[in-house]
Amino acid sequence: MKVFIHHIYEYQKGLRNLILHTAPIDYQEQIKAKLERNKIAYHIEQINSSKINVFFGAPECVAVVKEINKKFLNEYTPEEDFILGTMLGYDRKLQCSRFLKFKKQEQNRLTLVANS
């Protein structure tokens, strides 16, 4: 919970617009209560029986995550992954490289399927 509380601090100080925090599912109610007390928008996705991903921050950013509407991060398209990474504050140049890598992998998969 210390890292979660630090993430709230970073959001409230304007250091980040969106935070992705992975936590044990046992903390879900505490996390929700803390975010609601602080009037912070959030969206929670259950990863498995023991973990959750909590997206929280600016309402517009949380709305984008909800609009993408994917349960698992590995289901994101290269474009969605790029958007998420940028909103989370990851280095833009590295996000561009990651996007190009994913697009190349996607193209290779499509080529293999077409040649099958």
C-alpha cells in the first residue's frame, strides 16, 4: 500500500496524469475507498484470482482506458499500447520504438497467416 499511496501523491502533485498500479485483490476495497475519498477517477481490471490492475488519475485518461475496454494489457493493439504508455508518462521515443516493433511483429503474423 505504500507504493499505492505514493502514486496518489504523484497524481495529486501533477507529476502524472494516469497511474497503473498492480495490487493483490485483497486490497481492492481499501484502494477503492482511498480513491473515492480523494475524488480520483479510477478503473479496476481483475488480472487473475489474486491480482488487480488499478488505473487512476485524470478522468479523461481513465475514460480512454475504459473506452479501450481490454481486460489484459497483452490484448492491446500496438496503437492502444502506444496511447497507454504515453498517458502513463513513459518516454515517448521509447514508446515510438516499441510501437514500431509491435507493428512489425503484427505485420509478420499477418504475412504468415496469408501464406498459410
